[in-house]
Amino acid sequence: MIHRLTISELTTKLARREVSAREATQACLDQIARVDGRLHAFLSHHAADALAQAEAADAALQAGVTHAQKPLLGVPVAVKDVIAVKGQPLNCGSKILGHYVSPFDATVIEKLKDAGAVVFGRLNMDEFAMGSSTENSAFGVTHNPWDLTRAPGGSSGGSAVAVAADECIASLGSDTGGSIRLPAALSGCVGLKPTYGRVSRYGLVAYASSLDQIGPFGKTVRDAALMLGVIGGHDPRDSTSVPQPVPDYAATLDGNLRGLKLGLPKEYFVGGLDPEVKRAVEAAVKTLQELGAELVEISLPHSDYAIASYYIIATAEASANLARFDGVRYGARVDGADPIEMYGRTRGAGFGPEVKRRIVLGTYVLSSGYYDAYYLRAQKVRTLIRQDFLRAFETVDAIVTPTSPTAAFKIGEKADDPLQMYLIDIFTVPCNLAGLCGISVPCGFTASPKLPIGLQILGKPLGEPAVLKVAHAYEQATAWHKQKPPVDG
Ligand code: GLN
């Protein structure tokens, strides 16, 4: 059962030579062979390359390299298909990149490799990270390991499922409006969206550049903290990355919440919230109180406008970012009589319907005559949302909410109704608009069918230590994270 280990457990065993990196990697590959035919979390993986990296890690361990020097030495970590790994395919869940292979490593990948991780596999996702269910992948849907007829959440559905079903020890995803936290909640694992600027975006294919952030999925809060410690930090190749040093996140995980003040936004506990989700989150709040935290009601008055402004800003940025996929620079091309016809045919054939919808919407809200009415106004609302949060953080250390209004929904249930799909992000997008950090941790299950529920903890910019501390204390006081999905049985 090596594949079931957490990073902390595996590195302890590796250090004691009770397990080798090769065995750990092989255990993940075996688990993929066992369950991924039903889950489809992976788009591809290169077993021989993964095992070669594992053998190099074993040689380093043999030579006396420690986990204090290389914190992820020998740990298999899989990667969302939107992050560049040298020599591996990079498709962003889209057909438009064709057989493109990345010629370089993203900064986060360089950092993972420097830390000794076995970096393997391409994880399924909504095309260009646009979606909340992983149904928008051009390569087929990923299934929820708790109920194969349900979606895992998105857009990093593959990253969440691979961790929840023990196909890797940890993974990377990206979060523009909830794409790490939502699938973590719906698939039953931990997902951390770092503060905007905490992690370099160099080598992350851009969706909405002012909102995108790479972050980890893990089986425990401690694992997410360890991963963030490795991938975080300033990068001269991403001018929006912040120069602040990376703290030792794991050191803040002491389980003690005495003296901490946590805010409950009253706007997040009304209408639309599934009663079972509400009950689970209320019980979690009680647990946090018992652990010594003081809970206070707060108000985030502009919450109602978050979804509307997010879907204007994100689509506007996407329409600009996706202009580069033109059949000239990268990937697939469909020829035409002249360049304009070639662009049209290439983009017409290469992009799926949701990506096209976003490009059309984004181009519209940026067009002359509509720019002020939509884009500019959305930017003003974004400032108001950020101010709501910064005001709240003057009195509270972190904010506690549900991660999503419902547990996992059926595959196909919302696919024909984009607005219903967009509304799933209601509790996650404000964090991105305001540039905050946030985590989702398992906090219970629905009764029938049994589906995971996520608790979201939000922190101020660079407030990861407080967020991780609260999440860890909660996790250690409960056993939700230890439950395994039935897909294995
Ligand atoms: N569901 C949201 C969207 O489709 C968020 C996606 C994300 O965070 N990448 O835009």
C-alpha cells in the first residue's frame, strides 16, 4: 500500500530505507494500471522515464542526500496538462496544440526536480482550464472516484482525482477561479491556492493572467505545506511573483488555534447552499471553536457581484491570451487559401465550444463601445471585492466558508447550461479576484450517495501560514481525510 502514503510518511520510509523511490513510483504506476481505466485522471504517463528518475533519487539517497537538503527526494508528483515539463507533451486539455512537446521546464517543475521529486504524468483538465467539471477536456471526462457517474470538479479534475485515488503522492494544478479548491472538495483531498504572486507562473500556459496561480494537491495539509515550500518564491521570469522570502510553512502547523479569530461571511450561508453541505460546514465551525478559535460573523457586501465580474475579467484576459494559438507558432494547423482563412480553420477545428464561448464573450466585453460598460465596471467591482476582504482581515486571521454550494454533480448534469456551471464557483472566485490565498480540506460526506464535502479557509495576501495552521488543526481533529474512495475495492 505504498501508493497510499503521504509525502511525510513516504519520506520517513525512504530515509530509513524501508521503501525505495523505485518501489514508490512503481506502486503509483500499478495503481494507475488498476484504476485509471475507470477514472481517466491521466492523459499520459511515461513509466520508463518516471522509473529512471526514481532510480536517480535512490542513488542520491544511497549517497547520503537527506530530505532536509531535498525535501521531495523520491516522491512521485504528477502535473496538470497546463504546466510545461521539458520533453513531455503539453496540450492544456485541447486539440489545438497537436503533438506539441514542451522544450523547457516551468519554474515550479525546475523547483520540484531540484527538490528531488519524481515528476511524471500529464493530468486531465478542462480545456485551457475553462470549466468546473473536467467535462470540457478534448480528451474525455475524468470520473469522480467516489461515484463514477459524477464529475470530479474542475478544471484540475485530473490532479484532484490522481491524489484522491492514490495514483500519485501529490500533484500540481492551477487555480484561476477555483480550479484547485473545487476539485479538491468534490473529489476528497486537500487543494491549496497560493496568494497571487507567491508561486511563479513561468511555464504555466496563461488563461487569465491576473488571476492564475499554480498550487498543490495533497493527501494532507502538511503535504500541501511542504509542496508550497518547494514551489513558492520569487522568480525573475515572472514579474508578478513577489520578492518576499518563503517561510517554513510546516513549522506553523502546531494544532493550536487559541487566540485566532475566524470570520464567517454571512453572505455565504444563504440560498443555494445544499443543506448537507451547510450542516457539514457548521459542524466544522464548531470543531474549530472547540480547538480554541474565536468565530465572528463578518460581511463581504459585494459578494453577489463576484461571479459576474469574474466571468467578464477572465474571459477578457482569455480572449487576449488565446490569440497566440493561430496555427503559426504552435501545434496543429488546418491550411487555408490565405493566412486569415488558415487562422479561422485552425481555431475553428482546434478549440472546443466552451473555449470559443469565452473568446467571443471576452472579445465582446473588450470591444469599443462595451469596454466601459463591462470590462471597466468589472474591474471597479473587483476593487470593491478586494476592499471587502482587506477590511475583514483587519479583524480576523482567516475566513471560513464552504468550498462549493453542493457536492459532486452528475456528469452531463450542467454541461448544457453554462450559467449553472459558472455558479458552482460562487465561493471560490472572490479569492482570486482579491488576490488572496485559500485551501479546501475534507470536512464530511453527504449521506447517499456518499460524496466528499470541502471546507474552504481563506487568508489575506501571503497569509498562507494562518490558513495552513487552521486547516491542519481541523484536519488533525477529524478523520475525514483518512477515508478512501470505493474505486479501489
Ligand atoms: N470554473 C472557473 C472557470 O471556468 C475557474 C477555472 C479555473 O480556476 N481555472 O473559469
